Amino acid sequence: MLNEELKEKILELRKKGYGYTSIASVLKVKKDDVRNLCKRYGLDGYWYSLNADSIKIVEKVKTCRNCDKQIIDNNSKGRKRIFCSKNCRLEFYNKIYLRKKGF
């Protein structure tokens, strides 16, 4: 059973655009628990099919997935930035890698 603090973190990460598997691995909970909670709050399905309120919140302020600093978008073409720097990106993926390996 998920406590209130975990539920809030799951919903916050889902609104940022994370998938069920990513959320489950970061918070060390079952993927089905994450999916069921998101479904209950209307955050299920693919990113483009989330309700409009969630998408507006994400589009207003783009933040780094690692440190939550605001990302300055310079209207460049191509893939959108999700990390504020190379160091944040490496730190984020190292955390996930170490959790999967059990360190």
C-alpha cells in the first residue's frame, strides 16, 4: 500500500512526463501500483493523451529532471532539453543505474 507522500511524488513525476517504469524504478515501488494510481487520478495512457490541465502545468515551466532548476529554452530545433546541464544528466542516469544494480 502506498502512503500519501509516495502518492504525491508519483503524481508529480507523472505530470512531469515520466513513464510508469521510470517512476517505479526511482521510487522503488511496483509498476502496477504506479499505473493504478495514475489511472485513478486520470493520468493514465500515453503522454499526448493526458488531460489538458496536466499538460499546461508542464508547458508553463520546464524544469530539470534532476535538480528542478528552470530550463531556459532558446527556441532551438530538435529534441527538447530535459536537463539543465551535462552534469545533471549524468548524475540522474547514474542514480538510476546504481539503483538497478542494487548499490
